[in-house]
Amino acid sequence: MSHKRVIVVGGGLAGLSTSMKLAEEGVAVDLFSLVPVKRSHSVCAQGGINACNDVARQQGYSEWEHFDETVFGGDFLANQPPVLEMARMAPSIIDMLDRMGVPFSRTPEGNRDLRLFGGSLYKRTFYAGATTGQQLLYALDEQVRHHEVQGHITKYEFWEFLAPVMDPEGRCVGIVAQDMRTMQIRSFRADAVVMATGGNGLLFGQSTMSIICTGSGTARCYQIGAKLGNPEFVQVHPTAIPGEDKCRLMSESARGEGGRLWVPKKRNDTRHPNDIPEAERDYFLERLYPKYKNIVPRDIATREIFYICEQGYGIGGGQMVYLDLTEKATGIPYETLKRKLGGILEIYKKFRGVDPLLEPMKIYPAVHYSMGGLWVDFARDDKTGGLKKADPRNQMTNITGLYAAGEADYQYHGANRLGANSLLSCIFTGLFMAPGIRKFIESRPPVADQSQQLYDTAVEKQKAAQTRLLNSKGSDNPYMLHRELGRAMSDNVTIIRCNSKLRQTLELIESLKDRFQNNLGLPDSGLWNNQSLAFARACWDMMLLSEAITMAALARDESRGSHFKIPDELMERHDLPLDQRSLPRDDEHWLKTTLVSYVDGKAVLSYEPVDVSLVAPRARNYGKVTAPAAPEGTKEPLAAAH
């Protein structure tokens, strides 16, 4: 093994794949995770992982088609060379996972099975029942454990990343972290650091994400100079179970396997869904998108659900619609769907007390994924159109020696992520960038040459910050500050956005920041397993990320992907379809990447061009019927097409 070391922060698929590949490259790895790596949030990615295989290729599919669907689904805001390289590498990633023992679902002939997923008319999504993320996570963890036994990887589970360590020239040379059991704070040297800390769904109060998904890893790099890319693009998943504590994802695989979204044709219909005949149901996605039907991309499905509920057609006039997997609606036998979707069916039955194969699910959109994240570089290969292999620039942030991978970076999904591309992008980034990291650390002086004083100073800074928090005696509880922040972000910065609400949100965030700094009070001042201390730190991080997201959304005066903006004067015009109220996509002014820097305690915006050299931007509507006839049997006006 090399005498050089790389620190990987985050134990999900991105962190595990990076660690595994670095170990294979002969690089020693320290792997840090706030939770046991097998409990990382990647375990919740249920539906599948995209790639072209021979079966799909026989249908006319190809790696190029996968690339095109991804940049088209992202509304052309993703740099195209990295996406092309990801699509090209996807089939070999599936083969690798298969060799590792991932129990992919099979056809009767023994081939790996495929299912439909949003944004494609081809079956190109590999899956392991409805627990794909869990199976992939366990397989990669097994590989990491092998390298751990060999002494190539050292795991630090239950350690929280606090900050990068920077040398006088502005290069990242390690991290400061805290053992969350003993509360010890110490530094760790590294020749390079990889951030694979996932998304930031918790800043919206409730989401489909775990409580650890605060975005703190990203925020702590942002505060020392790392730029954010496209933070305003936040995915709201169309199908989740609303809950008091969190929203539980009902995977897109439910629609990929034949599930259908519908509402009663009459407003305020309180009948049991099984008692509502077919003629009195509005399968609104099938009506509006006859080509893609229930597998339109997530941003589109989410807005259609929002709009039809806004028009009063939600279940009982409320904010929910039906996701129907019953044999009556799908024509698919009970046992078949139970075999294919068992994982999510068990979740629904547990939390709703209803068998979703006998009675339609009640669902509503929920915050799910951040397309934005730490800005990362790439090295284009002009010969292939993809990326240069083993180039140190791939996945490096604007800080030398600091890399990012998975949902923590912004690179692969543009303005909207297609379902089943997240597992792929997490694993791809880890595998592809590791050779470049090895090349980078071989070209730089050993980190052992750095003064110990540098690391001691970084530790003392974090200890001082901790002491200030523990000694705070104000009246503002961090959990209550987070509740106010989450409510405002969910109400104003998710499905539909307008400038007046965004300005109000920025004013609130500024007020919350002031209260945090001047009137915070922790409910626990101890130094043993203090959860409120960790949450208070994360609360500040979430405020800074919320500010960046909201400021970028306010500036971007267009609608693109998940960012859907309506002028203030049209927000209450419920008589108009959403498309007639919203700002159009504006390629002339807004076909560019948002960059956010943290300067003197404030978010500062700048922009850079998007590489669209491979596929020219085109209109994105997925064959929407703009003026469909009212379905037969309608006795009152339906929500208009929009």
C-alpha cells in the first residue's frame, strides 16, 4: 500500500465505492461515517439502478439514449461530458455488482430483469425487488470489510466531520472530526479528502430522507471556501406517505411496475376508493401524457399532483391522491406485485395499516433529493466526448485536495434527476475518480511534511466553537429554530416558487441566524453523547444552505426542471393552468450553472456556462396533451391541462 492516505467522509454508496476503488489502487483510506455504514441513507433507495444492457439494446436502446434521457430529464443544466461517461460505464457497473453478489431480480430465463422508470419508454432499470439500495450497500460494504481486514481501510463509525484542515496555501490537508460517543475532537492528516456526505433534505423540516441528512458536510466545506453548484434545484418526489415525523418514500418502482395515479372525477368525493367505478376516476397523468403516462419524470408528476389538488380534486378535497396497485387497476396478479415490490408494500402496510395491493395508497409529494451540491470540476476528453480517465481534476472542488461524490456534488442531474440515476451516479463517481485521486496524491508533497501546529490550531478552533455552544444560555431552542426554518422552506421553496415568498424566506433566515448567534440555548450542556450539541451545529449549517438555495432561486427568473417559478401577480390565479402562470424556460439568459460562494458571512452568486456540446437543448414536455377532451362521464369541469 501507498504511504499516502485519503480520507473519505460518508458511508453511503459514494463513500463505499470510493473507498473500495482507492484501496484497489493501493491507497490507504480512512473512512468516516456518522452512523454505521450499513445504516447510511443509501439503504433507502429502493427502486433500481439504470443502465443499458443487451435486452434493452435489442429494443433500440443504447448508452447514448441513456445519456440523452439524463440531460433531457435534467432540462439541459448538467455538463454533458460527465453524464456521457456515466452512461457509458453503467453496464460494466451492473456486471461488477452482479459479480459481487447483488441479488438482482431475474426473469424466468435467469436473466437480470428490467423495469420501467420515469423519463424513459424503455425498460432499462435493474432492480433487486424493492430494496435495491440496501442490496447494493451491503455488497459494497462487504468489499470494504475485505479491505478493512487487509489493513487497507480504517473505519471510523459514529464520528462526525467538523471541518476540513487547510494549509497556508489554501489546500485541504485533512479534517477535524468528533467521536460522538466520547465527544473527543481530534484532527486527521490526509493527502486528499473526499466528501460523500449525501443530501440536505432535513432543512425542509420533513422529507423522505433520514434525520442525519442535514447537508452539514457540504455546509462546512462551503464555509471555508468551497463553492456550491446549482443549489436551487431540489427534487420533490411525487409519491410519499405524509407523516407527523417524516415522509416515507413510495418508490417510483410502484409506477414502473404498473401503478396508476388517479383522483375521483367529483370534488370532495368521500367514498372508499374501491367503491369508485372506473368511469368516475381521472387517471390524470395518463390523460395528460398519453405517451409516457405514469412514468413521466418526477418534477412533472409532482406538479400535476400539486395542481390537481389545488383544483380541489384531491382525496376528500385534501392534499393527497391515489397510487393504485390493485389488480383491478393494473391487471397484474397480486402475487406478482408482492414479489416485485415487497419492500415498499411492507412499509406502507406498517405505517398505514392497509394492504396497498387490496386498497389504493394515499400519497402526496415530499422533498427527496438535492441536484445541487458542492461544485466539482471535470476533464473533458475531446476524442470521446466523455471524460479523461485518471485525471485529478475529475470531481475536485475549487479547493485543491478536496473532492466530492454522490449527492454531495452537483454534477450529474442538472435541474431534475431521473429516477434510478442516483445509485448509478454515486457508484460511478467513486469508481471513476479514484484513479485520478491516486495520481493527484502521488504528485504532491507528503502531508506528513505539514506542521502539527496547523492541525492543533484547527482542533482548538472547533473546541472553542463547541464551548460557545455549550455555554449559550439564551431562550431560542435549536429544535424550534429548525422547525421555523423547515416550515418556511417547505412552504416557499419547493414545488412552486414566487419572488415575494422567496424574499420573505430570506428575511426569516437572516432573523433565524441572528437569533442563533445571539439568543441560542441548548437543552443539554453535558459532554457525553450530547445530541442537542450536534443538532445545534447542524441547525446553523442548514440555515446557511437554505440561504444559498433561496437566494439562487430568487435570482433565477425562469422555470427549469424542479425550479418552477410563478410571477407574484399570478400566484392566486387558480383559474389558470400552471403553465399559463409560470415563467418559461429561458436558455438565452439562464442556460448557466449557479455558483454560490460564502464571503464574509453571506452567500454571493456567480455563474458559469454549461457544457452542452453533445446535445443541443430542445423543448421538454414529454408529449403533453395541451387541450385534452374531458374524459367520458365527467359531470363537472376537471382540472385543466397545464
